[in-house]
Amino acid sequence: MSEFLEDRYKRNFNSLSLEDQKRLAKARVIVIGLGGLGGGVCEILARTGVGHLTLVDGDRFDPTNLNRQLLSREDLVGTPKALAAEERIRAINSDIRVEARVEYADTKSLPGLVRGMDLVVDCLDTIDARFLVQDAAQGAGIPLVSGAIAGMTGQVTTVFPKDRGIELIYGPREECGSTGIETLTGNLAACALMTAALQASESIKVLLGRGQILRNKLLIADLWSNGFETVDLE
């Protein structure tokens, strides 16, 4: 590792070892959804040194995003979120390989998008889309870190191949609606960025095989009450 890179990651040590840093540099992560969660997740992973990021979102910024989405700016209203994310990440860490995909993840595109990845991060905002991403990750045999927010409450879980995962949270997919309670509560910046940080932290743990992983567990954080609770899903 060059002297410049050692300086870049100097503040990562000793929480991360040099071998950890090298392992992250080889990791390939796809972040699907680049709104309130995905914008924070991709920035944290870039700053931590994850070496290859694929950033997927077919949406463009609109004024309603400005209250919470890290990547959104007034001058970027109308800009594809994936392109804004790519520009931001390249400005933060030019050593990272970044691929922006301006497209919506669906049953046709997902298998190709996740192929060859080490980890999928679900930052989407509909329940049916989360099931589709889980299907693709499990089909590719790779883990998934999934997050969701509503008002001042966020949740994070990790799903490994063959886990029931999302179904343990929402129930059978045929009984689930498309959207969750966030349509009633709204979404606030503090919660979005907190949950993004929890997703990024969980992603790093999964990639390194370190720490307590939220497999078959759901971490729920409520900022109104300052409550953090981990629930067993099985």
C-alpha cells in the first residue's frame, strides 16, 4: 500500500488492520437505491475503502429529496441519482472503481447486476422491491444487508443465502403491500443517515467476517426514545 493510501486510511487503524484494509480494497459491493439510505451508505463505504462500488438507481432528484438525501442539492434537481453518486464517490476516493447504473432494479436486470458481487446492499423504499433484491442475492449465493426507515425509526438486517430474511420481517410476500408505514410518517434526515451508517457498518462486518452480524436478527433504532433493540427473527 502506497504512503498516500496509508495516510488516507490512517484513521481507520487500529479499528481495522492493514489486512482488513486490503481485503476491503478487493471487495465488490452493489448498492441498490441511492436515496436517503443509499447516498449515505455509498459515501461511508467509499471513505472506508471498499474497492469496487456499483451504484444503481433509475430515479432523478426532485425537491422532496432535499430534506434528507445526502447526495441531493438544489443544483442537482433533475439529475439521475446514480450519476450524482458516481461523481461524489470519485471526488472522495479516486482509487475506487465506481460503476453507475441509471436503471431500476427489476426481475430482468437484477441477476446480471448482482453477478460477481461480494455483497448486496438494499436501500430501496418498497417492500416488493426488497423481496426481488433478496431473490437475486440468494440466487447469486451472496449476502444482503437490508435497511428501511420511517419517520425517526430505522431498521437493519442481514440475509444470507437460504435465509428466509425479508419474509421474517414483513410476512409472506403475497400478503404484503408495496409500501410501508413511511408513507404515513415521512422520513427525516437524522434517521436516514443513522440507518445508512448502521447499514454501512454491517456491510463492513460482513465483508470482513468480524463482529456480531445481524443474521436472522432485526436491529430497530428509535430516535424519539433513544431506543436501540435487536430482535431475534427466528
